[in-house]
Amino acid sequence: MKKRGIGCLMALVMLCGLLTGCGGSKEKENMKIYYINALGDGIGAVGYHMDATKTDAMIDEALQALATDPDSVDYRKTISDSIKITDRVLDNGLLSLYFDREYEELTGYTEVLMRAAIVKTLVQIKGIDSVAFYVGEDPLLDANGSLVGSMNDDTFINDYGAETGSLEKTKLTLYFASADGQSLVKQEKDVYYNKNVARERLIMDYLLKGPDSDDAKSVFPSGTKILNVTVTDGVCYVNLDSAFLKTPTGINSNVVLYAIVNSLTELDNINKVQILVDGAQSTSDSTLEFSLGTSYERDTSMVMQAVERDLMKEGD
């Protein structure tokens, strides 16, 4: 009986070791893998433990995970068996992925979802800032024949909707504060979005996220939230929470105002913009030098031209 007890104890110890502790807990998740959902009309993130520690090995492991069905029945693998990656090159933060010609068989919504899941997974790896797709040796083109170019997490919004075919591509023209906070910097950005999301709200979301380059910065104080954005008779009403009242240090108030106004009036249906805070048209707590509740028209006089930005960089 004693020997049997020792044998059972040893078996239990071995079982606990296999389960990484007697509780059977998994290794700690340190990143997310984005998979296509079971219905094929969206993507979702599943927690994942990355074993690799070096960048090249992490890329290989992430791509392998994307090509493997997850444990969850709610999702299926992102990269199907018919799609092959023939090469990859990481250069100065840009990861180029080369697919075989079978990639051309992917169409519409399915192709965009797969691309979004791959990009959003890989840019989590340190050293990867953006991802570019190639088919054979040719840069990937979208359904309209336009160059897709490099993509990062912000290229794809998180709300993909539930309707197949609802994802569309658009070019946003956004205005941010210059590095010294005294001028406006114009930037264009290609993004994918749910067509059920109003473009004025999309613009505000991307303004809040901030610019892609170091020569510009967001005009919003940290913690600012967008309460709602509506358009009536050509006037766009932007309702922000009270965190907006604290102007970021060193940014001219007019730069804050016209970053918002000029970005929104890029849309044909908006002629003026009115900013509210917590639904109110005035407040005594504001450090801003412009009036809340006033409708402002477009003014591009503060936009810094490209040559000015180049001279400023040279000066730095």
C-alpha cells in the first residue's frame, strides 16, 4: 500500500508539472493574435503567450499562430492554407510581407479583414512600426487599383461592424499642431472604416489619436473624450468632455481650434464647426482663448507649408 501511495504521488507531481502548476494555469499572455470570427464578418483579439524573444523569431511565431486555428470556436485562423508567405523583409521598422499569387484570389471584405488581422498582430512586436504587402514582387493594390502602401494599427478602426461588405476605404485630411505648437500641419491618411460610422466622427477619432510623424502633435489634452459629433444645416457640433478645457502646454489656442475646424470642413457637408464642452456653450473654467458655442468657418492661414517644416527640421 505504501508503494502505491508513493507511485500515485509521483504521478500527481508529473501531472502538475505538465499543467504548469497544479492549478493547470496557462503561461501569462503577453500579446494578442487577431483572428477572423466564425461568421467571417469581423476580427477579434485572442490573448497569446509569445515564447520567442528575438524579433525575427517573434515574427515567425506570430505568423504561425495566424495560420493556426485558435482554441476558441468563435474564431478561425486568419491565414488560410491556400495563402503562402514566400518571403519577409524587416527594414527600419517596415515589415514587408511577400505572398504568392494565390493572394489575388482573395476579394473584398475577406481580403481586408485578413490584412487587418495580420497587421494589427504584427505591429505589436517591438521593432515593427508598419507592414506592407506584396503579391509576387508587386506592391498590393486595392479593389480600385490604388497602391495600399504601408499599414499600421491606426489604418484599421476597431469597429468592423457586423454587415458583410460594410468596410470602406477613405482618405482623411487632418490638421495637427506643429512641433512648436504655433502652426498647423496638414496630413493625409488612408483608413478603412465601417460605412455606418459618420465620417465627421471618424475624423474626430483620428484627431484624438494624434499624428503619425514627429513634426506634429495632437491638440487635445491627455484624457479628452468625444461625447458626440452631429451635423445640422452645415454646422458640425463637437461635444467634448471637460478634459478638453486644459490646453496642452505650448500650443496656441487658435491652433487647437482650427485643427478641429479645418479637419471637419474638409467634408463637403460641413461649412462651420461649433465646439461644446459637456453640452454647454460656455464655461468659466476654460483656459482656451476662443469662445465655445460660436460657429467657426475654415481658416488655413496658420497651416505650415512643407518647405517651412523642412527649414524647421534643419534648424533643429
